[in-house]
Amino acid sequence: MSQWLDICNINDILPATGVCALLGNEQVAIFRPRRDEQVFAISNIDPFFDASVLSRGII
């Protein structure tokens, strides 16, 4: 079962952007779609280049 943790207020993430959060030793990319109250979270690591860039929107 997945568990969500409070990282920041949703209004701290501009619509159609992403931010990076450090949870323990793992970077998590958090995205907020346009004009929506939902958020999505994935690993911030690009699986092809092993670079920490996904929260910047480089996908």
C-alpha cells in the first residue's frame, strides 16, 4: 500500500509544473497538471541517463 506524505501546499506548485522533493535518500518528482487539484509523483531519476531531471519537465 502506498502512503502519501505532506511535502508542501498544492498552491506552492504552479499549475503545469513540477518540483523535486527529497524523501530520505530518494528524490521524488511531483507534478501538478494545469488548473487541477491533483498531483502525480514519480522517481526524479531519468532511467536512461541516470540524471535527476524529471521534475524539470525533461521527459
